[in-house]
Amino acid sequence: MLIFCPAAFAQSATTADLKVALDTAWVLLTSFLIFFMNAGFCMLETGFCRSKNAVNLLAKNLIVFGLSTLAFWVVGFGLMFGDGNPLFGTSGFLLQGADNSPAVGDAYRGTYSALAWAGVPLNAKFFFQLAFAGTAATIVSGAVAERIKFLAFFIFSLLLVGLLYPITGHWVWGDGMLANLGFYDFAGSTVVHTVGGWAALIGAILLGPRLGRFQARPVAMPGHNLSISALGCLILWLGWFGFNPGSTMAADPLPISHIVVTTNIAGALGGLAATVTSWIYLSKPDLSMIINGVLAGLVSVTASCAYVNLGSAALIGLVGGVIVVFSVTLLDSLKIDDPVGAVSVHLVCGTWGTVALGLFSVGPGSYSWYGGDGPLAGLFMGGGIQQLLVQLLGIAAVGAFTVTFSLLCWLTLRATVGIRVSEAEEIQGLDLGEHAMEAYPEFQVGP
């Protein structure tokens, strides 16, 4: 046919090239949306904290993507997606591995076999995954805000993105040991959010609470600008339409459309649930709880967004919005100081979202894009307990490794460069103590 129908061959080649171009454009567009989530975290965290620490929060959230780029390019991407063993990749560092992307499946010849299903160039694959890695590091920033040394956060971010995140990511997305057991996490409830959440929790515990935060009872330290926190929430909500649908890594209209709707429904129900819960439990509809409720719903559905129906997505988001309110107050009662609620949103709701996949996944064959490569039907969808047990095993494995790694890193940093600023610097504000500048120099602000 190639000899007698050259025109047909040319048309076929052109169609294939067009598909690669469209898929690449889609992957890069969603990568840009995920990258812009850094602005959302920046606004959210800064607004939730006091004005005397605004420069410090802005600096951390700005520099973290630079640190992530360096660490993930040099070592992280190879550890996560390079060919190796079930625990970590051993090749492809500095993006120097052999690769013939956008070839896929059996036609792929290269070092990054775990990504051979994505028909886009290697650099597009790398940038998309880099955007995810940067998000994991940013989660830590909010939980340790207003008392951590800038250098300690700088070093920990390099370690998290260069080593911790890629190793656990390899287990799930790099054809590692959890993937081989049948563990699924479509867009990162565990891979991104619980990893960042566990690291944040250990850091917050070892740092201790902010001065005056806990006395006979918890003392509120209101954020200085909830307007920019609300803006940050909306930016993050927008970014999730890159985070979840972009994980298809192909411009396939059916799964993209489904994932956009499940993502939005979960975020919306999370916000509504947190509003009602805080209204009943705290007597008023607390704006900070509404913000975190939206994010809780989004985090909760991230693992299962491609594998659940719309009703399940609504329920998953609703439960996330309820539990985030109680999680925030529980941490306060335990005297764990998390200024922005990062542990509750990302660790607690990320765990719930991973469990929810084992409860609500509809099962292979339910959707055109959900064939043999997908989770078994969940417990509440008639599939039995097998998928749920695998999800619980994955949560435990990632949690145990992340806690151990984070604890060693934080303790080493505390024994060397130190992790907490002096009492005088904390009272004065980290803006002057750590950066010798103020975010609002023209205005007289309180302590």
C-alpha cells in the first residue's frame, strides 16, 4: 500500500504528527496552569499569615520552583522515571538518557519506559512532571511559616524534590513496587499531597508552635489579608484544571471533560461542606475554612478523578470539606501549629482521597478510557475489598518512608544550620530578620 498509495501514507503521517502536536500543546498548557498554582500558594499562604512575615512567605514561594527545577532536572526526574528497579530509577539523570519520544508502547526505545505511554516529546514530559514536583515542595512552606529559617527551608526543599518525592513517586508512577501491586493514584492525592503533608507535619512538630500560639487555650493569630488568600484559592482551583485533566497527557476529549467535571464538583462540594460545617461547629461561616474546604475537595478527588462517577465525586469532595474543619481544630488541640492548614488539606484529605478510590472506583470498562489499565471496582461499587486494601498499603508505605526521611532531614538541619529563627527575630518579624526589608514599609502595623 505504501508503494501504490503514497498519498494515503502522507496523510497518515500528517495525522500522526498533528496528534503529537495537539497532545504536546495540551500537556504544556496544563503544565503552565500547574506552574501558576505557585502564585496561588503564594497568595494563600501570605494572606493567612501576619504582615510582618509577608516578604518571607513571598520569597519562599517564589524561590521554591527554582529549587525544584534544579533538583528535579539533576537527579529527581531520573530517580522517578528512569529505568531501574522497583524502588528507584537508576538512569536518565540530567535528562541525558536515551529516548525516542514521542514514540509510544512497543515502539519506544529509551531510558524512561515508565512514561512510554505518553506520546509527547521528552521535554514536555519533564516540564509537566516538574510542575507537580514543585507543588509538593510548596505544601511544606505554609505549615512551617512564620518561624523557620530561610536557609533551612531552602535546603529541605532541595532534598524533598531531589530525593524524597521522586523515590515515592517512582513506586507509583515509575512502574515501581506499588504500581506492580495495583495501587492507583491518578493525579497525586498520595504521590504529591500526602508526601508534602507528611513532610510539613514533621517540620511543624519539630519547629514547635509560634510564640504565644498556645497558652491555656489556642490563641488565634489572624492572617493580615484574607482578600489575597481568597484570590490564591481561586488561582489554585483554576490550576487544578491543569493538575487533574492534564494527567491524561493527551488531548483526548472524553476523559478530559469527565475529569474537569469530577474535579470541579468535588471542589465545589468541599467548599459548601466546609461552610456549613464551620457554621454549625464554630457558630459562623469561617472564610478560612471555606477556602480550605474548596482545596480539601480538590485534593480529595485528585486520586480518583478519572475513575469515579459524578455522584461519587460530589460525595468525596463533601466528606473532604467536612473533615478538614475537624482536622484543623484537632491539630490545634494537639498544639501543632499549622498557620495555613496545609497538613489538614494535603495530608488528611490526600489520605482520604486515596482511600476513596478504593471505595468508589467504577471498575474497568465503565468508561472508554478506563480499560484494563486502571483500578478494580471499589468496595461501594460492588468490587469487593481488594482495591481498598492495596490503597491502604500504598498509603502506609509512602507515609512510613516520608516520615522517616523527613525526620532525618529536619533533625540533621536542626543540628547543623538550625531550623528556627531566634525569639527576637520572630517577635520582630522574619521580613526584617531574614530579609532586611518589609512588605508594607509605608504603613504602621501591629505586632
